[in-house]
Amino acid sequence: MTDTSVPAASGVRQFWRRLRTQRAALVAAGVVALLVLVALAAPLLTAVEGQDSTTYHPSLVDSARGGVPIGSLGGANADHWFGVEPQTGRDLFARLVYGARVSLGVALAATVVQVTIGVTLGVAAALGKRWVDQLLSRFTDIIVAMPLMIMSLALLAIVPSSFPRPVLVALVVGLIGWGNIARIVRAQTLTLKELDHVLAARLSGWGTWSIARRELLPGIAAPVITYAALLVPTNITVEAALSFLGVGVKPPTPSWGQMLTAADVWYQAAPQYLLLPAGALFVTVLALTVLGDGVRTALDPRAASRLRIGTGRKRESKTTEGGAA
Amino acid sequence: MSGFPGFVLRRAVGAVVTLLAISVIVYVVFYVTPGNVAQITCGPRCSPEQVDQVARQLNLDDPLFLRYWHFLQGLVAGQDYSTGTSVQHCSAPCFGLSYQSDQQVTQLIWTKLPVSLSLVSGAMVLWLLLGVGTGVLSAWRRGRFSERVLTGVTLAGTATPVFVIGLVLMIVVCGELRLLPFPQYVALTDDPEQWAWNLLLPWLSLALIEAAAFARLTRASMLETLAEDHIRTFRAYGVGERSIVGRHALRGAFAPVIALNANNVGSAIGGAVLTETLFGLPGIGQELVHAVNVVDLPVVVGMVLVIGFFVVLANAVADVLYAVADRRVVLT
Amino acid sequence: MSLVEVTGLSVDFGELRAVDGLSFRLEEGAALALVGESGSGKSTVASALLGLHHGTGARVGGSVRVAGTDVQRASDEELRRLRGGQAAMVFQDPLSSLDPYYAIGDQIAEVYRVHARASRRAARARAVEVLDRVGIADAARRSRSRPHEFSGGMRQRALIAMALACEPRLLIADEPTTALDVTVQAQVLDLLHTLREETSMGLLLVTHDVGVAAESVDEVLVMRHGRAVEHGPVSRVLGAPVQPYTRELLAAVPRLDAPAAGSTAPQEAVLEEAVLEEAAPKGAVLEATGLRREFGRGKRAFTAVRDVSLTLHRGETLGIVGESGSGKTTLGRMLVGLLEPTAGEVRYDGRPHTGVNPAVQMVFQDPVSSLNPRRSVGESIADPLRARGERDEGRIQARVAELLERVGLEGAHYDRYPHEFSGGQRQRVGIARALAADPRVIVCDEPVSALDVTTQAHVVALLGELQRELGLALVFVAHDLAVVRQVSDRVAVMRQGRIVEEGPVDEVYGTPQDPYTRQLLAAVPALDPEAAALRRAERRELAAA
Amino acid sequence: MRQPSVTARRVAAASVSLVLAAGAVACGPEDNDAKGAGGDSTPHKGGTLTVLNAGPQQDFDPARLYTSGGGNVPSLVFRTLTTRNRENGAAGTEVVPDLATDTGRPSKGATVWTYTLKKGLTYEDGTPITSADIKYGIERSFAPELSGGAPYLRDWLVGAAGYQGPYKDKKGLDAIETPDERTIVFHLNKPEGEFPYLATQTQFTPVPKSKDTGTKYEEHPVSSGPYRVVRNENDGERLILERNTHWSASTDAERKAYPDKIDVRSGLDSSVINQRLSASQGADAAAVTTDTNLGPAELAKVSGDKDLASRVGTGHFGYTNYLAFNPDIKPFNDVKVRQAISYAIDRSSVVNAAGGSALAEPATTFLPDQKSFGYTPYDLFPAGKSGDPAKARQLLKEAGHPNGLTVTLTHSNAKDFETSPEIATAVQDALKKAGITVKLQGLEENDYSDKIHDVKTEPGFFLAHWGADWPSGGPFLAPIFDGRQIVKDGANFNTGLLNDKSVNAEIDAINKLTDLDQAAKRWGALDKKIGEKALTVPLFHPVYKRLYGEDVKNIVISDWTGVLDISQVAVK
């Protein structure tokens, strides 16, 4: 007897209901929302502080000592809430909140690129002829087997510098990171397309495109959203790593990765310079990951519900109960 | 063809196709990359005539397809080259000579590969121990405080870039506490003990980054398995919880962990650039970044192919392990 | 003291009361069947006997004593000793109930060592011994196999062997044969019977299939909605049921021997004949000639259907019966054009046709997966209309409402989602969707096998009605011989991709020619315990022959 | 590396800056510091010196090395005709004899230079060193297989421009004569009073023809110095040098060679090198670095720790970071615009971005602030500490830009480099006050150096830097400002495209001088004269701070290299 429960049955409302029951995911969602808000409101927040992210303050750093911020706590005071950056004296709070824009924006945009490419190629491979599948799967293999950091170094060097850098970084991160999502989508589509309701849709007379849109895409939405939610934090760290190698977004635009790169040597002399972006990155990645887990649980409640019942099987009684029409 | 030999053959053909495709991509990408290779090789103050001489020396004036053809020839038949005073043979598979150092790329790979393999293999053991261990513990103690702490710690690992973890570890462990010497690579064949001590911190920082993914995966697969029917069977037969978690549930996590591990090992060989740079380990990743910066095409191609080879190999090994672990799987 | 004493047992899962004040006893060596449809709480009772609800959040009330252990109050240690040692359980799905990664012998040995102080080697020896005992040939070698290398019947034998390993006093079998083919089911039931004869084990059988109960036990307890409906000796309850529900249940069970009896069958049969007479001259609507279908390539290729030819006439019902793996589903899919045949052709109205054809529709087996969970049922039903090019929303809504009402649902159900319906209702939605294309042929692929017997009867009746009304030709693919007999005019028996026997229903069932057909018929459980004993004897003869 | 310095995590070879192989930048204590740290006890022979470096000694072939004064590690193995004086500070900028008996005898108006080798010179295998070996060593540096050295030999030697080295051209270079085993004569195509400086470079190392293995020679170069190579792993990543028993201190007044063994480990991250040196554990106590400076962050930490501060040396090296204009591109064709930018510049911001006042000295002259370069102080467009935006605005107004100006500043994306984004943003921020909006154009390092050194693609306004091949005004000013050195089809360094007859003539005149003090004064005057054209805005001269291990003694840092000289260091 078939015994699959009904995942994500009536869509959005049920999803929210399930998500709401997870406290950790809710807190994480709150944190993410706050971060997005901070990123969006960066100009407002810095205006309240009365600083901006690019002005140098040579007088606030001790030039003779390598440019370490003057004063305790990295020069934090009423004017500069989080202190100033060593060497330049730029306002750290402003750089941190503007950095959130880049880190989150690049990561989200890259995720969109990855999902778009991955879903398109994955579905095409699963639905296409044998040779299409072979070609696309091989192409995916190649992309996965390429050392991505290296290729992004080269790619970022080729594109003219007039191209907007954050967009470019997002594109590059996106272009190199879609392999796994394509594989997931292909596998899921192959499974789905043998499901009875997809067969029924074929019998209804729909063409391939209509079936992909109506029957398959909603079906792969759950795994894709789940994976995408976990890709966002990964992309944030990839952006940071690219900045570390010197090919991230361009100054004076701040990004957390760039700040970390500059700050790691200041760990002993000006710890807050390292701890602030590291903390921001940590909180963001943590929140996004927990939220991603929550989203998965909400989209695929099977695991959770099984666990609660322990010996399983019992939900059979709920799904086929009252068989009389 | 089927069975194991058939699998090996199919995989080998697939790998060759993949690797050739990668080499074409690298050739094209680096062909359009800015940077006057001859000038870089010759030195900053070289005159135009000298630069021309060097360009001729390196066959840089040939069209792209011809250069690629020579590359293929070298791969298949090897190639001869002049050191100035004598003619040397670079036997197949020959990736050519580094533009920068005139070294045979094959030789370069042989000197760098042990370092990368040392780094990745040791780190792999650690990330598996840390990751799977944490995963098991958190599946075992699910919902309790200790699980949350463990999850938090492993997540902290993922969320912190390796260059921060590595540097802080080094400053604290080697600089402040002086528990370990600052890492410097010692070949395994020279002194196994020193090899391990020196690589401990690099291993740890790489492993900390990766462990979280394994912990999450292990935990999720184990919880998935714990919800399966056969677990109920063993519970219904009075088998203890420890055996159920440690034997049956863990076994279910085996396959996905293998798959993830294959993915990570492959990419880590080239992807450990940051770790190698930070700890001064002369491995593939560091060499590759260097070669990219000076547009040293033969080295880039060689190194990228080596990395690609390991990715393909890791995936094939994972498939074999998968099939051995779960005989229902057929090798394709 | 009885082997099992259950007094006032109740089990709640959150809001849901699964078992409500149930009491019964089982003496040493006796056999009791808990019979009920899905949701009756019978499996919950079985789990409660071993205390499997501990720590799952379920609330268990009342008292349960098994083999002298008070399950409700027992410590973890005591429970562990009870489980497997005193009372062992056999589950429904033998594949998922064994760990796929370990050898079967090792799994049995592991369980054995929990209860008996034995060395690894001794435990393995015991595993081989019990495997041999349940009739696994070459037990020593096969004990090293993993579950997927066993057939379904062998797996269930292996689970029974695991249960026997510690010589328990009670065997709890939870739907032990539901996942098995009918011939294998018979073998497993025979094995249980033999084991009971040879040991003095008590048996608690949980099943939805009255026939299975009739074959195996002394006493029956009929359950519904978590309560006992009727309890008594098997011959009395099945032979002369007192409660209306028991009667209804028994009436719904399709029977091999009495096609004209039952609730809805009589009119149908008569009408079917009438339709047949009327339709027959009109000739064939669907013809298949030399159909063959292969899957896979190279060494792993296998042929699911080989050289099948058949003809479906207007308005008639053709039953296709076979066990799992016989190729009947593949054949059905080729008939509707979802699969391209490797060789041979399908002709509709005398013209060859490839690909799907709105006039040939399908009703699927699984009421869960055959409807897209993310779309409202109305949308699913409207699919054929929209695909045909209908754009007028009003007309679509009206037509869908009409179809919904026609299959016994409400027109207002348009905006509901599949999970809001029961299995039977979903199957009705599936039928409505097939009808929306105005088909002349509907291929029903196991349309009722996932449904409870009473629901099954209603759906079968609906199909009959629709056929009469719309003059449809039906292909009814099923594994259940009794259901096929109930609905079909002609029947084809499939085995290993071939049709081994084909003919009018009464001929095939009454005077089967092919030995396989005879074997199948003999394997069907009888409702009458005495008839069951006769069948058992018949099966022994057939096996011996 | 995190600090502005020449060597970097990025390869030295990647930059078309004047990269001086492994010994480019360094630091060592100023005279006083040196005595404080290493002077308490006298140095003794023995022990192992560890060298922790970022960049590996990839080129260990004397033909391929591009060094100032013979390099640091290479100088332990390669002796040259002349060498730098191994003294602290300004005294270290002098040329002294090495293999030769003197620094060279000029004749025919400094177009012919004659050297005589000391007696009793041998290689590591005991065979004698001859003048023909020196000639051969120079010839092989012309082989395209062994490219990489400085351009001077090719430019100066008669008939050398098209020479392709001894492998292709067996006849050899006629411009070099070896009348006997101890004499070598160089014929130049124009007067070059600074030839003795050139003779310090490793191309003047003897290479025995019989031992030449072409491109493989660098795996085991034959030593003429106090140490020989016993191990060379991974293309110079790990070097072990031990005493060359055939070397004699009696023929070598410069190299002290106290340690018995030198262990060079490279490929290390700069911050790790500094961490190790500050921890000074085990072998690291006897460790130095020849290519890694203290970065600002490390300086901040070190300056708060007395023990560490006592182990920091300071070094100067002739080097200038500047803003370059291309006067062919508008609006930089207008001298007033260039002057306005000169006035607007905020040197304290720039200095801070470069690591603060301890690591960078604000520069108003193009020539480094050292006597040997002929340093003549001037500040033609006084910008004060933090710029004079008012004056700049006024000049812009005069130039017809009353509402300010938008310009593009090109820089390299390479991190922690003098041309790095950090400096560029400091400039951007400073010019904002003067109403000049600066757009940053960050290029990848290779792209950047291709573009700025090609007259066809040279941007209008970019970050640049220049370092000395030897401590004199000649190699500092000529490549940048000599109009005849504008290269149309290759790497061009005269980025201001200056072709001024009087400047060219003065350069020729100074080159004739063999009195180097006299020459220095005239270079200084020329610098000021060129400065008036406002083709560059000098930003700062870097200062190098370098840590060394606890047991390291006899620290000598010359102003020639700015590097702690490992031929002088003792560990016992």
C-alpha cells in the first residue's frame, strides 16, 4: 500500500503554519528580517549616527603606531558607535551596515542566478531526450569538477572594470555554484515525472511545457527552496573568500568579506575590527542556516511528524481514514 | 559492458571527456585574460625585442588552436624542450613547461600534490570524526540542551571564514599558548611525527569549516533512518537504543556522508587555497593561485586538470563505496 | 493467567482517540484476529501490547498485561525483555521492516543475542536454524543475503524467523500478508498455521482482510473507530454476524464463489450483459497486436510485456489479472499511450495510434499520488477541458461541477485540495478527471486496491454505473481475482509479461485451463473457515503436483 | 602581504614595478637600534640561521635574478665584480670591490671599464674563477631562456641589443674582452659613470661554462661565495646552504658568514612570518626574514611591547610612491589641473593608508630622501599635512573648472600593494574636499601593469611607484623622465611622456661623470627642475620595519637595500 503523506498540501498557508511552530526558525527569521532591514536602511542609520562609510578621519588613528584607532574599544564613542577602522579612521558602524547590503545582496542575487540556471538545466535534462540529458549532465559534471575559486579569479579578471562589480561578483558566484541544484532538480524531476498525477496531466493532452509548469515546477519547489535557503549563507562566505583573494567588490564599497580580510591581522591590536564583521557574518550565516532548516521542516513535515509518532505508520489512519464516500 | 570493469571503463571515458572539456575552457579563458605573458615572464624592464624573443621561445605567437594542439600532443606523446645547453624530454603525459620557472609542470605537480593530499586527507579524517561524531551525538541527544550547543559550535565553524579561524588558531595555539610550533610542511616520508604535528592546525581549521555540513547531514540522515520501519522492528525486538542509534541509524547516514565527502575531498584539493596560503603549505591551491596571477597557462591547465581528476576520482570512489555499502545500487 | 489481558485500553494521539476502551484476553496457544478497516485502531492495539507507544507522545490508558508483564508499568529493561523474548511481532511490509544494510542472518542473530546469552557464532547458528525452520532453502548461504536479495515472501518468512528466534509465547502479526501477492500470501498463512500446530505459540493477527482471518484464527474481534464491534469464535462471527457493521463488512468482500451475491453486483451483472449484447456487434474499439515492451539496456534489460494481443469491444469490461511483476501495469500504460511499445501496435477504432488520446483515459491506483497535491481538485478535473482549448471559465466550472456530482461528490468541492478528501473520494475525483475528456475507453489500473473493502465496493459500483450510462469500454487491471470477477465480462490472466489464459469470466474462473490460473484461484482465502481448510489441502496438492 | 611593500602574497614578478627579487624590501634597525639589539655581545661563528620568507627563491639563476646590489640570499652564493658596502645606513650605499681588486677603472670618457680579478678565487669545487667565466655569465643572461634581469647590459654594451645569448650565438659578445684570466674589459656605447653600480648585479657572477645546464642551472648554481647550495626543494621554496670550504675570507672583505648553515623556508604568509618571529620559539629564535615587513597591525602590537620593539629594525630603500599623470589625456594636459591635484592631496591620509608615519614618510620630491640619490628637498606645491583644498579650487577655477571636476583614478586591485585600493580611496577622499570627484578604476594586477606601461592604453591618472636599481639618481630618474626611453611598442616607464631636450641633455651629461658625489648633486637639481612640470605627485617613501629572532646578532641594514643583511648576521 502506498503510504506517502501529503507534503505541502495547500501551499503557502500550511507552510507558514508549520514554520510558526518552530521557535528557533522564528527567531532566525526575525534576525534575518532585521538584517535585511538594516541593509535597506543603511543610509538612514548612518544619517542618524551622523557618519558615512567613506570619509577618512586621519586624526582618529595613531599614525605612529600603524594607524591603530585612538582610544579604548577601537575609538568607539557617541560619534562613532562601533569605533573607527584602523589606518583610515573610517566609521566602522557605517561600513558594517553598508557591508550588509553587499553581503546580503550579492548572496541573494547569486542564489537567484544559481536557482535559475540549476532549475532550467535540471528540468531540461530530466525531460529532454537521452542525448540532451547526457550533454547537460556532463556539462554539470564539468562545472562541478572545475576549481571554482580559480575560475572566478580568471573570470573576474576578464570582465572590464566598467561592469558594476557587485553584479559581477553575484553573477560569477552564481555561474559557478549551480551544479548541485541542477542535479537535485534533475533527480527530483525524474521521480516526479513518473508520478501518476503527471501521467494524468499527460493524458489530459497537455504539452511538455505546460506539464513542466503546472505539475513539475511546484513539485520541485520544496527541495529547491530548501536548498536555496542553505545556499544563501554559503554564497555569503564565498563572497568573503573572493574578497580575501582580492577579487570581490571594489572599494570604497565595503563588504564584510573585504573587512575581514583587512582585519584578520588586526586581531591583536584592534580586536573589534575583526570581531564586528566576523560576528555579523556569523550571526547572518547562523540565522540563515537555522531558517533554512526551518523552511525544510515546514516544506517537508514528514520527518518531523514521523519522529513524533516514533513507531511510524500511524498517520496512515489520518490519510485514508473514513474511506466511505 | 557491465559489472565493475564496465563501470571503470565508462567512468574513465567520461573522465577523459570531462577533463578535456575543462582544459579547453581553461585555454580559452586564460587566452582572453589580460596580462602580457611574455612581458611577465621576461621581467618588467625587458625591451620589446627581448619580449618578442621570449614570446617566440614560448610559442606565444601561435594561434590558440595550435597551442592547444601542441598541448594535446605533449599529453599524448610527450615533448622535447631545450634548456639552452641540452635537449630534455618531458615524457607523456606532459603538460608542458612553466612559463615562469621552466620547470616541467608534471614535476611541479609531483612536488605539490603530496602537500595537498596530506592536507586534505588529514583534514578529511578530522572533519569526518568531528562532523559525524557531532551528528551522531546530536541525533542521539536530539532536542536536548547539549544538542543545541553542539549544533551551535559546528555552525560557528561554517560561518567563520577559514582565514579568520586559521589565523586566530595560529596566534592563540602557537603564538600565545605555544602548544604547537608554527606549521611548516615536513614531508611524510621525512618525518611522520613532525608531518602530523605541523599539519595539525591546518587540518583543524579546514576540518572546522567542513565539519558542520557533515554534522547536519549525519544528524538529518540518522533522524530520517530512525523514522524508518526497520528501526521499529528492532525496537519491537528489545534491541537497545544505543545499538539502534549506533548501528542501524548510523549505517543509514553512511551513503549521504560518502557522497558529501566525495564532493568535498575533490574540491578541497584545489579549494584549500586559503588554508595553504595562510599556513604556508606549498600545495596545489597556492601554486594555482600564483600561476593564475602570472598567467602561467601550462601550470594552470596542469593543476586544474589534476584537481579535476581528483574530483572525478572522488566521485567514482564514492559510487563504488556506495555500491559496496548498499548492494541494491547498480554501478552506472 | 491468560497470555494477554487487555482491559479498558485507550490510546490517544493528540486530539485523536485511536483506541477507545478495548478489552480482550488471549489464552496460551490460542489465536485471535483483530479485524477492521483502516483507522479502526487495530494496529495501535498491536503496538500497545509491546509498549511501543512509550516515549512517542501517545497517551495510553487502561491496562495491558502480556506474558505476565504489566506493559504500562514496566521499566525499559523489563519491556526490552518482553519484546522479542516473550512476544514477537511481524510487520506488514517485510522490505522496509528489515535493515537494508545488514545480512538477514546477522539481523536475526542480533535480536537473538539481545535475549539469549550466546556467542556471535551461536547466534548465527540459531539464525540459520530458524531460517531453515520457516522454509528458506539453503538457509546457511541465504542467511548472508541482504533483504533486497530476497523475494517478498522470503522476507516475510525471514521476519517470522526473527520472531521465532527467541521462542516467544506470543506472536503478533500486523497485516503480515498485505504487501504480498496472493499465492505468496497463501504460503505465509500456511506457514503460520503449521508453526502454530507445532509450537504452542499464541497468535494475535491484525488484518483488514476477513479472508485472511478466516484462514488463520480461532477467534475474531471486529474493530471500528477504536472500539470492539463484535467478538467471538471465527465461525460464528463470520458465519452469523450479529452486528450490522460486521454484516456490511462481510457483504462488501468480493467473493470468488458467489458472484451474484453481494450488495451491488446483481443489477450490474445483468445490465452488463445487456450492454454487452448491445455493444458487441459494434466491434472492437481498442486492439493491441503483438505488444512488447523492454526496459533498460544491455545486460540489465528486461522484458516487461511480451507478445500480448487483445481486443476490447465497445461497452465491455475486460479484466486483466496478475500478480506483481506480471506486466499488467505496463500493458495498461501502453494501451493509453503513456508508454511507447517496443514492438507491436495499439489500434483505436481501427486506426493505429501513438501517444496519448483523449478518448482513452486512465484511472490510477494510488489515490494519493494521482492528484497533484498543490492544485485544487477542480483544477485537476478541468485539465482535459483546458487542454482541449476551452477558455470560458463559466463553462469549465459548470462542467467540473457536473462531473463532481456525477461521481458522487459535491460541485462545491471545486476549490478543495486532495488532502481534504478520503481515499475513496480521491479515487472518485480521479474518475471525474478521466470522464472530463469524454473518453470512450477507460483503463483502470488497480483502481480499488488501495481502498478499504466497503469503499472498494462503492467505487466498483460507480464504475459500473458510469459504464452503463456512458457506454464506456473498461479495462480493469487488478491483482485481486475476486474484484476482477465481480466487474469483468472477459478476463485475461497475465504472468511474466504474457497472457496465459483469456476468456469469458465464468469460463476462466469456473474451468481454469492453465495451471497458473488454478494456482491463483486456490490461493484466494475463503471466508468460511471450513472452506479455508479445504483450500489449504488443495494448495498442498497443487504444490505437490 | 598586508603591508605596502614590494614583495607580496602576490608574486613579485606579476608587477611591472621595479621588483628586486627576494631582497627588494626589508628593514633592519637604524644604526642606533641595531646596537641596542645585537650589540651587547660579539658575534661568533656557528649555528644555523633560519630565513622565513614569503616569496620562494624561484629564480636562483644569476642570469635571471633582478637584484639591487646582488640580492640577499643570492649574495651568499654569488660573488660579483663589485658589491655593496656591508655597512649600516648611508655608508651602505657605497660600491666596493668584490671579486675585482677595485670598483673598476674607467677610460675613454667612461665608455670602457676594466676590472682585474683578485688572486686565488675558486668555486665550491676548488676550480679557479676566470674572467672568461664572468664574461660567459653575462652572455648567458642574454638568452631568452634565461630572461628576467635588468635591461642595462643590453642598453649599454656595444652591439648587445640584438644578442641572443651563447646558446644561439656561439660567437659571444665582442663588447666584453678577457685579455687574460684575471682581466675583463667592458666596452660601452655611451659614457656610464655608474657602471660600478651595475657590476654589483648577479649577472656579473662567474658561471663555469662546463657546469652550465641552461634553465636547470638554478637547481644547483655553482657557488663562488661563502655558502653552497646543498638542498633546493620545490623550485626554491626550501633552500639549505652550507659553508663553501673553498671560499676564503681573505679574498672577501664584505661577507662575514658567521652561521654554519642557512635554512631558507618560504611560501609563508606574511602575518605568519611575523607571528613566528615575535614568538621566537625554537629555531625561530635564530630566524630573520629578508622579504617581509611589519604591517601596520603588527606594528601597533609590537610598539606596545618593549621586548618586541627591541627586536625591530628599520630600513630605508630608495623608493617613491606617487600619482602619475598622462598629459596626453584631458584634463591632465592642463598643468593647472595637475597642480590643483598636487595642492589638494592629503598626505597624512595617504600615509595612514600606507601604514602610518612609522611605515611611510610623506614625500614632496620624486627622488628618495637619501644623500646618495642627491636628495634636494623641495615642496613646489605645498599641501601641508592634509592638503590645501582652497588653493586647489582656485587653480581649478583658473583652469576653467569653477564647479569642480570629475576624474578617474586607475589603480590595481591587488591587495596590500602600494597601488592598492586603500591608497586610491585615500586620494579619492582627499580630492573630494577640493571639489574633485574621483571615480576609481580598479584593475586586476596584470591588466593594470599592462595598461599603465603601454603608451596606447595608459590612463590619465593612476597610482604608480618606482624603486632604485642602485642608490643613485640615474636609474631613478632616467627611465621615468628621459624622452629617449619612451617605448612605443613595449613596456614604457616614461608615463609622463616627457621628452624635454634640456632634461635629456642633462641626463647625458651626468652619466659622463665618474665622480659619484658630483653626479648625485646634479641628479638632485634635475629632480627639482622636473618637479616643476607637475607630471607626478610624490606621495610617500616607504619605511621598512622588520622583526628578527631573539638570538640574532650583528644586525646590519644598509640604505642601499633597506634589508637586514644576512651575510652579516650571527646567531651565536
